[in-house]
Amino acid sequence: MEKTEGSESATATGCPSETELAGKARMCEGCPGQALCRQQGGRDPDQEVLDTRMKAIKHKILILSGKGGVGKSSVAACLSIALAELSQKVGVVDLDICGPSIPKLLAVEGREVINSQWGWKPLISPHHDVKVMSVGSLLEQSDNAVIWRGPRKTALIKRFLKDTYWGRLDVLICDTPPGTSDEHLTVVKAMKSTNPDGAVIVTTPQEVAIATIRKELNFCRKIGVRVIGIVENMSGYVCPCCQERTDIFSSGAGERLAIEYSVPFLGRIPIDQHLVQCCEEGSSIFQSHPQSPATSALLQVAQAVMQEITR
């Protein structure tokens, strides 16, 4: 089959989402974002405004997980507070449109987002003034179901990035839904020209979770997203009385996977009763239980992330 000049260019540069062949090239076949790219037809007219917003933010980090139930949103919220503890100005955008939990975790639940002349004003968490934007803060009632198809989700994610007045931040954390779907493709494409730092992948120690995380790592490679590192969450249970650590699940799978894929291992976060309580209440473990094993583990993860993104 004879190749056109455009198809050769698309093949040479990888994903053709920014070209006139978006959604039409042979390499687009089987991609979950094919219909979206074909609909948008290459360069997004809102990209210039979006780039202006994102260029005011030094570091942009995606929080990913291959499956639900690994504590990804909890890690995202706690990581944002931990980075703020390290004197960073932090924002969190909740891209889990159908299951937003960031408002509760960062104690902004029930507060309304104000639309100003500069755009949506993100909510300010009481924990180190972390800025928060989530669909959970746009619903009339917090328990309303969000039943949207892909294009509507995509439009809202772009608005979160483009129309939110983030101001100047050191770090923007993007809490994404589990798996590899339209939300992930949308945020990667939207941030592509502003050089996002990469993804932190959250897993638990079980082999079932690790098998799914392998797909997430391959997804990152395929779309050209750097893996900042892997975090092993729920890694052992810490007794609140004697502080003894017990491996309820298997142990070390996250670190073995990091070695297998030659990516950094950022650390282990144990199951800590104090951390569970703080997540339920929307309080900060760094303030209420500064000596907790989970507190020191989260700070170590935050320091490892900063070391990776500032290299």
C-alpha cells in the first residue's frame, strides 16, 4: 500500500493527535481515543488559552492506577498535603468525573465553586491552602450520580484545566480515574505542549493488582508519559498499640515491578488506623498524628517525588 507524506510524518513522530490525520491514521485503529481525535480534528482551538494556564504551574503530575480500590485518591490527597508540608504551593484537580472523592479528603465538601471574571476560583483546602477543583463541588447534591458519555467528560476536564484560575503553583496533582480511558488521553493531550512531569502509579502489594499495573506502565510508554515512580499503598498493617508491622497482603511486589520496568520506587505506605481516620474526616494526618508511621512514609514519598521532578 502506498503511503502518503502525511502518514509517513505521523508514523515518524508517534501519536498523530496534533495533525490533520488525528483519528484517521492506521496507527489510530484500536485506540480508545480515536473517535475523540477524529471529532476534534487535530489542533484544539482552546489549546493556546490552556497552555497559558498550565505554563504558570512548574510541575504537573498525574496520579494513576490500573484498577480501583488501591487508595489512589487518598494517596493523591495526602501527597498534596505532604508536598505543601515541604513548602510547595499545590493544587489538586479531580479528574475522576463519575466518582469524585477529593472534596471530602481535602475538607472542601459542600462548598460552592465561584465563577469569576478570571475563571473558576478553585476551592481552598484548610490544609496548607491546597487549591482544589472537582466535579463534586459543582453538583447540587454531593450524592447525585454523574452519568456522562466520553465527549462531555472530555469537555469538563478541559474546562478544569483551561477555565480554572489556578494562578502560580509549584505542583498541580491530577487525580485520574482507574484504568486507561478518555480522561487519561484528554489530560495527556491537553498538557502535552506544556511538558507534564509524568505519572505516579499507585498499587497495592497483591499480585492481582500488579498484573493490572503492568498494563498501566505499558499505557504510559505507549502515549509517551514518563513514569515518575511507583507507590505501594496498603503495604502492611501497623498496630496502633505496639507499632508492629504485619503484612496482611504479600509484600514487595511494587518494588519488584519498579525494578522490572526500570522505574523509580517511591516508597511504601502502610495501613495505619490514624491515616484511615483522617481520610474519613478530611483532616490532616501531618497535623493530628505527626509521629505516625504513615506520616513519615508519606513525607518520604513526597521527598522522593520532588527529587525525581526537579532533576
